Amino acid sequence: MLAAENNYTNISVKNLTRIYYIIPFSVILILCDVLFFKHYLRVNLPHSTKEVAYYTIIFGLPHVFCSIVILFSDKTYIAHYKNQFVPALILIAMFTMVTPYFLPQNMILAINAIVTTNHGMGQQFGLTSAIARYKGAYFTWWKSLGLIINNLVYFLFYFSIKIKPNILQDLLILTAGLMAIFLILTVYMNKQITRREGTTYSWYAFSLIFFAFLMVFSGYKFFAMLVTRVIHDLTAFYFYNTHNVNKWYDNKNSKIHAWLVSGKFIKYAIVFLITPLMAIIVARGISLFASFTILNCISLFHYWTESFTWKNGTPHRKFIPMA
């Protein structure tokens, strides 16, 4: 096996599930806000469409930056993917430059944020399939329904103010009904999955959509955005950092290699502390000095490249063994 042969660092399913601890932590925080703080957090945290959508983009920039650096820092990667990302980059750049002339910024922010959440849930569904080693019919239905509910939840998230009360009520009832079907599908799909880790992770993915629905319904929109971002971004950082550790380890001619493998402390300090910190600093600089159009272009380009760079058989996946 690749990991054993090369002494690569594995992706640990336990570490992936630990990222989901943000959900019970957020639930406890919200309960404290309801019981003891008279909804202080709900009132004072960002909750308008523009604010939440903007934070969705800004919070996501660090992992977007890391992804793009990984892609463009290797000539082999550029040569392998260029036919896929060059035409897309041109189209995305044209799209982001033209849309401000036809759509208000609030609408563009909301669309970007909905695309972002679909990208995040796509990541979690893909991991569920990989961990469970299951791609049967139940999974296809489960994933498709999950994405439909996700779109409905975040449509309500960003456009509920503009929807008539009777239509809004119907949409909430529809979403709740689909959530019930999604729950039943999760139960039936898990009967087909033989790996306990896959079953567990599918319930975590279910909980993410269910939590977002509850947050939108209860008015704690910021937490719906925050939890989705934390789970997606930390999962992404975990993959990027594991990729970098294994790639640098594999490159015996790299000057970085000798430094990284000289001790576990240095190796993991560089990967899990310094790399994200650098990404956050650079992303913050981009957010301060770049226009929204550029930020939107960078984000959409990232979503496109992530749809194929981490699939089985790609150069990226060579350095991502699963435990």
C-alpha cells in the first residue's frame, strides 16, 4: 500500500470526525444565549444577507489560497491540469467582471455563498463515499437529496426577507418534509454500508445539513455559515497539509525535505501551524486590498479546480492515503 511503502502520513478518519465537534459546541453556545444572555448573540452577530455572505467569502480565503498555491507551485501539476483550468479561468474571469453590471452586489454575494455551501457539502458527501467505500444507488439518491435540501436551506438563508410570508411558510414545510425523507434515506443507506467509519461519517454529514436548517429556522444564521465554513475549511487544510507533508517527504532532493523529516515536532509545527497562519495573513491582505470582483473570481476558480484535482488517479491524490 502507498502509505506503508513510503511511510506517508495517512488521513485519519478520527481526525476528520473530530472537526465536527464544532456542532455540539455551537449548540451549547446557542442554548446559553437563549437561556442566559437574552439572545445577545443572535441580535449582535452579523445576520444580514450582505454581512453573512461577505464573511463566507472572507473566512474561506485562507484555504482557497492554500489550494491555489499547491496547484501553481508544481510544474507537473500545471502541465497535468492546464487544459482543465485555463479555459475555465478565462470564463470565470469574464463572468465575474460582467455580472456586476446586471446584478446587485447582494445578489452576487448570495449566489457565491450558495455555490460555496454546495462546494462544502460536495466535499463532505465525497468523503462519505470514500470512507464508506460505497457508491450504490442509495448513496446517489442520498447525495442528490442532500444537495437539494442544502440549496433550499441557503435560499431561505439569503432570500427569506424578500419572500412573501405564506410562500416562506410553504418553503419551510417543504424543507422540513425533505429533511424527514433525507433522514430515512440515511438510515437505509447505512444498512448497505459495511464499514462502521462510513456509517458514522454519513451521520455527521447529515447533521451538518440538519444543523444549518435549524439555525436558519431559529434565526442564528451566522452559526449556520460559521459551522459550515469551519468543517469545510479545516477538512481542506487537513488534506492540504497532509499532501504537503507527504510530497515534501517524497521529494528527496528538496531542501525542505531534510528540515521537515528531521523531527516530528518541526514537521507538524510547519504543516499544522505555520502554513495555515501564512494563508490567513495573505488572505487577509487580499481581502483588504483586492476588489470584490477579484475575490469572487478567486473563489469560483478554486471551486472549479477542487472538483477534479483530488479525484482518484490525479497527481494530488498520490500523496493522500486514507488510514
